[in-house]
Amino acid sequence: MGLFGKRKKKMKLHDFNGIPLKVGDKVNALRYDLGESILEENDEGYVYKSLATGQTVSFAKMIDAHTKYQKVIKLD
């Protein structure tokens, strides 16, 4: 019935400098030659979509093992 089911927590993403990220933010991706990208959310979860090529990469592939932050830098 869902009364005691698990609730999905909204994941909090941060850029390489610890700045919080939200869907729609423009970032400079430091991996996979994405360059300037937009953070989007789709059926699979969060993805970075390259503005130059349209290539998408899952947020999980962008996690820095040492800091646990994303390997992206938020652009203003």
C-alpha cells in the first residue's frame, strides 16, 4: 500500500568546489570531453548534456572519488 514504503531522497549534487547544483545549471564538465554542459534530469536520473555535441553522461560517472563532488565547475 505504500504506507511504510521507502521514500526516494532527492540527491544533492555539488560541483568540484562544493557549490550546490540544480537542474538547469550550466557547468564546465571536466571529464569525457563534454565541455560546457547543462545538468538535466530524465527517467534514468541526473545527466550532463553537452551543449556542443548533445552527448549525455550520467552524474554517477562524474563523481570524484576523493571529494565525492561532481567533476564539473558551475558557470554563472
